[in-house]
Amino acid sequence: GTAIGCSGISPIWKRVGEKDLYGRELETTEIATCDELASAASLIMGQADEGLPVVVIRGFNAFDTLRDVDSNIKSVLMPKEFDVFRN
């Protein structure tokens, strides 16, 4: 599953500066929240003939942390000079 859009939440969860389980400071951790939610939805939708074209996700626990009414999917896109998959 891949997100092609998002609404109301930040598509990237920047965890830089937070602590991990062992108390070490995170230096580069950024989570593509919208893609993780899309992947979870993909498990429910199925990959064959299950016939579920849409999944609605409710109750996402980190919603208050990631609430962003001005967000858009463009923040997920890697700048061309840093994107190793784009030609």
C-alpha cells in the first residue's frame, strides 16, 4: 500500500531529538506516517479478489501529535538531488 494523499495529519512524523527506548537521542528518524497507515490498510484490503477497494482508518493514536490541517503529500517527496530512485 502507498499513500497518494493525506488530510488532517502530517504525512511525516519527525522524531529527531526524541529519545528511543534506551534513552538515546534520535538523530535522523523520520517516519512516513501516511505510508505506514496505507500499508496497514493494504493488509485489510487484500491483494487478490477480496473486493475491498477502500479502507477508512479511525482512531489513529498519534493523531493529536500529528494534527496538521495545512499538510499535504508534497512533504513526503524527496528533492530530486537526494532521490536515488528518480531519473
